[in-house]
Amino acid sequence: MFLTVKLLVGRKCSLKVSGQESVAMLKKLVSERLQVPEERQHLLFRGQLLADDKCLSDYCIGPNASISVIVRPLENTVPEEALQPQPLWHQLAQVLAKHFGPQDAKAVLQLLRQEHEERLQRISLGHLEQLARDLLTGEPPVETAEEMEPEAVASKPADEQEIEEEEKADQ
């Protein structure tokens, strides 16, 4: 039987095959005639993707049928190392290098790493659960005074203290 095989870009050819021919063999013939590598081909018949290990008769493909060929794009040729995300510290070092001299950038990075490690040591399971809850609900985290750094919990300004003392006196 003869099949018409056509690329979506317009080129087509006729191939003589038997119904017992495998889809993989058809791909090989298409590769030879239309110069499309087998590994880049997707063959479609009536909108159905044809599996390499099946025969044409499995799809009820008969004489004068038309098979469409979709050509997959080439794989990215970027090395895998380039696709791997860079560690946070490497990226941070690059940013710091743009704003500081080499020695200062190194010192700032070391201080940031040290502070990061110290904070990780202080985190509790409760804090992790709260963070997960906040992320899942989409609500911004609320930091309480006890969770803040000691430097961040400063004494109230004198104006606020006076207002509170006046409110207590009024009661």
C-alpha cells in the first residue's frame, strides 16, 4: 500500500509499506526521504500519536492514508552545568563583588554566612510550621516582639510611653 507522509511545513512524500510495518520502520523511511532524524519525529494519524513499537495495522492505517509528521525542536545544547542553579552564596558573592572591593566583599559574605548559620540554629519546629502555614495560606508572616532580634525590640519612644501612662491614669 502507499501512504502519503507530510510535514507540517509543506513537504511530503509517498512511501510503499505493508500494513505489518512498524511505526519505527516508517520513521526510518521518513528519515531517508525527508531528511528528518527519527528521534525528532512524531507521527500522527487522525490526531493520534503513533508509538514506535506498534504496527501500522494496529492503528487501522490502510492504503492511501495520510500520516502527519511533527518535527520536535532540537534539544538545548547548553551544558548541564549551566542549567544547574548556582548556590545562593555564589550568586550573593557575585552581587557583593559589584559593590565592594574583593576583601570587603569576602568579609561581608563571611558575616552573612555566619549570621545565617546562627539564625538556622535558633529556628524551632514551631517557627517552621508557622512559615509553612503562612506560605500555604498566602498570608504575609506576622513577626511578634519575641521573635524579633533583641536590637529590633527597642524601648518605646518617650511619646508613646507618656500616652500609655496617661491612659492608665485615666482609668
